Amino acid sequence: MLAIFKNGLVNPPKELNSPSSLDASGRIKRTEETLKDFLASHPTNGFSIGFGDKALLAYAPPQSPLMANKSLFCGVNEMYCIFLGSLDNLSNLNKQYGLSKGGNEAMFVIEAYRTLRDRSPIPAHQVLQDLEGSFGFVIYDHKTGTVFAALGDKRLNLYWGIADDGSVMISDNVDLIKASCRKSFAPFPAGKELSII
């Protein structure tokens, strides 16, 4: 998976923007080239969806049937989610939120986000505490221009960085992040959320 949020949409921590990246030698890839590399590495099943000059999401389902539930893409009412991993308590969470038994992790995370956005005074970290399993996700709410991302634990890898054009990139592939972000990248912090309005 690959998520690119244009400069100004997401305000990453200052520590992520390494001054040494300005002195890094070697050719740095533009975000468009990184997207092309992602799609080229998934020629039969990869796709991307762009949101004007604000955001871009790219996804490819797993190649192996054994990994079928390890990543999902879902879009509902202008909210888009890429979900990695699985929730061990998905059935209970679907009941708690009044969702269909057949709903998957990406659908649940969108619903939980929508509930937070529209009607809940509950802080995001409280919702994350209710999630059991190994997971990571990125939600882009096109209607409000909001990004919500989280990594549940360190069993999954998720990375983020700042590209040369100031865009924030998030991916489970460190090589994609390195190619565009030089030394201004790091593992996404486990147990934390990034919520930018």
C-alpha cells in the first residue's frame, strides 16, 4: 500500500523532517515516480485513486490466497481506507457498532472513524484501545480533507516520510519510502494515531 498526502494536508512531527536529507547524495524519486514503481510492481492487480492535488492512495491485494485477509481496501461515502492485518475481535466490534456480520476490518474502521467524526466525544486513542489484533490502517476522508492513520503494534511494518515536494508518504514498503524521502522517514509509531484536520 502507498498513501501520499500533499504538502499542507498532513503536518508530521518536526523530527520526521531530517535536515541531513537536504545533503543526501543520489537521485531522489518524485512522488509520481514512486507511484509508478508501486503500480509497476503490481501490474495485474494494483490500482490508485487520486484526489486532485490533495491525496493519492495506491493498493494491490495480496498475491497469495493464504494472505487474502492481510490487506483490504474500502471506500464508503467519500471515506477511503487501506487496512493491513486483522482484528481478532471484529465480530464483537461489528455488534457494538450495529454493523453487518459480514463486514470486514476496513469497513469497520471507516465506521468507527465516521462515528468519531460525526457524533462522538471519545478521543481516537480510546477507540484504538478497543481494537485487538495486529493491524495498521490509513483513512482519507475526502469530504473533510482529514487523514487518520494508526499502527496497532510492531508485528506489522508501516513507514512514513516527507518527500522532496513536502508530501507525506505512508507505506508498508520501506523501499518506496526511502526512494522518495531520503533520510526523512521512520517507522510509523505503534499504538499512536495521526489525525490531521
